[in-house]
Amino acid sequence: MIPDLSKEEIIEIHDNIVKVSGEELDILSKTELDSIAFRHKRAKNLTKKAAILLHDIPRLQPFSEGNKRTAFASTMIFLSYNKKRLKLSKRRVEEIIIYSVNNNLTLRDVEKILKEAVA
């Protein structure tokens, strides 16, 4: 079984990130957050689980602030839990997040990228 992040862990990651910058800790959409956590838990493989975090958190915007940073940190922490790492530069990961937000990358696209980049 692949250890995953719970909804509470995603919220904790988010809160720790936005506290540093003094931003709001609000959940903008509990429904979107529940959906992300549910799909992450149900995904069958590690790259799909990671792709859901990296693509869907910034795309679906469950928090009022810090969605992109939460996506990045959640993905890195999830991979670390599973003794894996991402062989992409921070800049490339930022591009993936921005392209996901702008509908230029689908979840499947992100999963394909991660299949090649997770070690």
C-alpha cells in the first residue's frame, strides 16, 4: 500500500506555508478539498497520486491563498513519505503548476511527466 496524504495533512501543509507570509488560512472550497483528498487516496499508483496533488490543488483552488505553494510542498512531502524524489528543477515544477492552472496541461499530462521524473 502506498502511504498518501490525508486531507488534514494537506491543510496542515497549507497552513504552515501561508502563516509564514501572513496570508489567510481560509479554506475557499471544502468540496474541492474533499474531492482532491478522495481522489488522491483512491488513485492506484504513486505517480497518479502525486499528479493529483500537483495538478488539482492549484487548478481547483481549495484555499483562499497559497494553492500553488501547497501543491508543490504537498507533492514533495508525499514523494518523500514514499522514499521518492522528483528529478525536475523547481522552475520546471512551477511551469507544470502554471500550465495546469491555465488549462494547458491535463491531469494525464502531469502524470506522464511525473512517470519520467520520479526516482
